[in-house]
Amino acid sequence: METTVKNVLIGASAAALLVFAPMTSAKAEMSDLEVIFIEADKDGDRTLNKGEVLLVAITQFNLTDSDRDNMLEMQEVGELASDPEFSDNDANKDGALSIEEVITEKLADFDAADTNSDGMLSFEEVKNSYEIE
Ligand SMILES: [Ca+2]
Ligand SMILES: [Ca+2]
Ligand SMILES: [Ca+2]
């Protein structure tokens, strides 16, 4: 009897670990995109809303902006600077991306990826938009 209870408890805590630590235990079976998706999905509803997408974008922006001037200069983005998307996103053509330019671009990406226009991105929608790019 006691061992049964123990086994149930061990089973339950293992399940809890899987829920709370998907990065460590389940990472090997997930694609990078799934890992990014799950990390971005802060409320865990399996869809990304605009707030969640922008939070990722702003976090990435701050990580990339090494001189903290709220602009991404070419030297900060590395090889991405030669990507046509960089100059595309640089709306005022000053050779750097401001946070406003990044947000505008992310919202446009969001609307383009949201193929059923429900204001949320499902994993399928995110995956499809990556495959198009
Ligand atoms: Ca969500
Ligand atoms: Ca900067
Ligand atoms: Ca959608």
C-alpha cells in the first residue's frame, strides 16, 4: 500500500517537472521553433497573442542592443545587417532599427502569419510563416 502511494507521488512529481521544466527534459524531442513558441507563450494557452510576440521582440531587442541606445546598429545585429529585411525594416533609412521600427515590423509579421485573423498565432500559423520565409 505504501509503495503504491509512493509510486503515485513519484509519477505526479515527474509529470509536474515535465510541465515546469520543458526546456531540460523534453528539449531533445522538440524543434527549436517549438521551444521558442513554448517560451513565448507566457500564459500557456498554446497560442501567441500580440503582447506575447512583442514581449519576445522587446526582450530580443534589449539583448541585442549592447550599447543601450535603444537602436540596433548594423554592428550589433551582425550578419543580419546584410539581410534585405534589415533595410526593409529600417523605415527611416538611418542604418539602425529603433524599437518602434521593430514593433511595427513584428505587428506586420503577426498579421501576415495570423492566417485565420483571430488575433492569435497558433503553432501551425507560426510554423507556416517560418516555412514561407
Ligand atoms: Ca499565449
Ligand atoms: Ca544600439
Ligand atoms: Ca490565428
